[in-house]
Amino acid sequence: MRACALGLVLAVLLAGCGGLRKSIDRINRAGAASTSLQNFIQDQLTTKFHRSVRSVSCTPYTDQVPQDSTAHLQCVVRFTNGTGYTTPATINDPSNDTGYSYAYYTYSFTDPPGIDITTAPLPAPTATLAATSPASLFDARNLEPVLRRLTARFGRHDLIVQLALYPGELEAVVAANGTAWAVTGAPAGVLNVGKPDSFTGARSGIEFAQLVPSVIQRLTRRITVSGRVPLASIGRFVLTNSLPGGDSGWNIYLTSGTPRFQARVLGDHLEIITPGGTRALR
């Protein structure tokens, strides 16, 4: 019994030493030069470039940089919207004073690539509203004022290249002649248009005449009746330009769960898509 007890105490002590070693390693890494570089890059991307950063990882791991020398690293940046980029980076200790008692580093890295708003993910809505609300944009009476303001601002033949319609908010990107604008619309016709942003190349989209408020309302009703989905469970309509055959249409997502719905932009060919397959809704 005594031998067993001693073995148990020894095991606990060994585990404690291992945990202490790991804690010391974590503290050392937190104070390492490469960790400081990662923090610097994340801070600059957030405050200077207004980009939301998920992570920054730089290699090789660098504990310290000798005086009057520079360390060269490679850093991988991941943004919260799923995009990212890789940048060379440096850590420099400019001091050549032998009496210098602590490290003072300067850092450099490559600026992030510009955002092409015609292809970047749309932002999440800032306003939340239930699809059952009398003010819901899924109701044609509420969506029509927003569409009128959009049409008056841009013209019927400019392209809507991205669009996500929530009960309480419309998020869109409108493009014309190499210039694009991010647009946010809310119930009662409230419209906010961002600064113009240039892009190159061709873009696919729909004209304003193809965004018909009554289509959204009709699809919503068919999903609730034929698809047996509660109105409150319909989350958003997302414009897609890649339906089979190259047609434009809607991906319609629920607030939760795996089923989604799909229809052409003017409301025909409504289908339900589940892990088990796709079938038409009548």
C-alpha cells in the first residue's frame, strides 16, 4: 500500500512539473518578438485599415532579435469574413548600444490587398426583425419603398451584383461602368449608400426591374404553405447568379437547420434542397 501511495504522489508531482513547464513556455511565447509582431499586425489592420482580423500567425518563431539586426518572418493573416493573405514581415532592433538593457523593436509588413466589394462577402445585418413583423421586408408593401429609393438613386439598368434580403434589412452592391457602391436599405424606405469603389472586369447581376417585391412575398408564402415552414423561420433571400443553366435566382435560407430553398429571380421553379436531395414545390 505504501509503494502505491508513493507512486501516486510521484505521478502527481510529475504532472505538476509538466503543467508548470507548459505555463512557463506560454509566458515566454507571449513575450516573444514574433508574438509582439503578430499583435502589431493585428492592431494595425484593425485600427488603420478597419479590417476585422481572426488570426495572425508568423514563422519562424523568434524569441529575441539581436541588437542592430533584423529578423525576417512570413505571416499568414485570416480575416473574420473568411478571406486572408500572406505577408513578409520584419522585426528590427535598431540599437547598437552595448549598455542598452531592454529590447525596442520596430516592425514592418505588407499592407492588405484592397477589398473588391463586388465579390467580398456582404456584411451581416445591423438590424434584426422577425419575418412575422408587420414591418418585414418580405412583405411587398415594405420592400417597395426601398426599391423605389434604390431605383431613383441608381437607375433601372444598373446592376445589382450582390444582394441579401433580411426581414429588417437589405444589403446590396450596385455596379455601373466600373464603379460599385455598397447599399443598405431598411423598412420605411431608409437607404444608405457607401462611397464609390472601382473594380475591373465584367460582373454578373440583375437589373432593378428584376427585383420585384411581390415575388419575394409570393415565394415566402409558398414556402410557408407548400414547404410547411413557419414564417418566423425564414431567415434571408440571397441573390445568386449561378443557378443551373446560368440563370439568376434566390437561395432562401432558414434561421436554422440544413434545408434551404431555391427559385429563379422572378419566382418560378421553386425547389427545396435537403441533404436527401432536391424536389420541386408546387
